[in-house]
Amino acid sequence: MDLLGQSDRSAMVVTHELEVMRDETSSYFELGDADLERRYGPDKWSVRFVLHHLADVEAVELERIHRTLSEPRPNLPTIDADAWAKGLGYEHRSIEVSRALFEAARNSVLQYAHLFYEAKGDLTYVHSEYGPLSLREEFEKIARHNAKHLGHIRTALSNT
């Protein structure tokens, strides 16, 4: 395992994790307003904000995959998640639109994982925070990011 917590996993394992997390994440977009406003800790994002963030990040990750597959070793920036939440108006955004964005982007990520995790997994890009990352590592990073935020959502919903 390296500094990002990655391991040598198979395409089947990673795509299965991404599919399972897609389905669980999608189910949370159906929550009512009271549950969407729950937080996983004091001064932490609401479930609504976490879902908007997951949708936006999924779109960013899809762009990273596109560029890694089509450009020679692109340099790709990180995002400032708090700035996006504020600047993109997470408190006013449509949860339905974010769900559609998340599901479309995740389904595209899954298609690329099926096609290229093994075949082109060694292609790299340069992440502005982590340095060089392979396409394979990118798929694994997407799964870890989603899992982390699913934990936040579960915690928020279990808080009374």
C-alpha cells in the first residue's frame, strides 16, 4: 500500500465497490429535507452538502479520467471543496440535478473502469496535490472518496 492507501486490486473488485457505492449514494438523494439537513458533526456539512459535493467531485474525477486517457500526462488541479460549496450555492441547488449528475458521471466512470482499469491503468496524470497518479490509482481514489463520505452520511443519519 502506498501513501494514498492504494493497493493492487483487480478491476472487478474496484468496479464492484463503485457500483455498490453508487447505489447506496443514489438512495440518499431521496431523503426528505429534515434528513438532508442532518450533520455528521458540529460545524460539519449537512447530508445535502455532502451529496452535492459527491456529485461535483464525480464530474471532476470523470474529467481527470477523460484527460488521462486522451492527453499525454496532463497536469490537473485539486479543488477547494469549501469554496465550491459556497460559490456553487449548495444550500440552494437542486438535489435532483445533483443526483442526475452523480449517477451519469459514476456510470461513465464505471464504463471506463471496465474498459481501461487493466488495459490502460498505467497511464498517468499529475495531480496538483498528490503528484503523479495512474489511471488505476484514480479509480481507487474515487472509491475511497465515496466511501469516506458515505461514512459521513451514515453518521449524520444515526445522530439523533
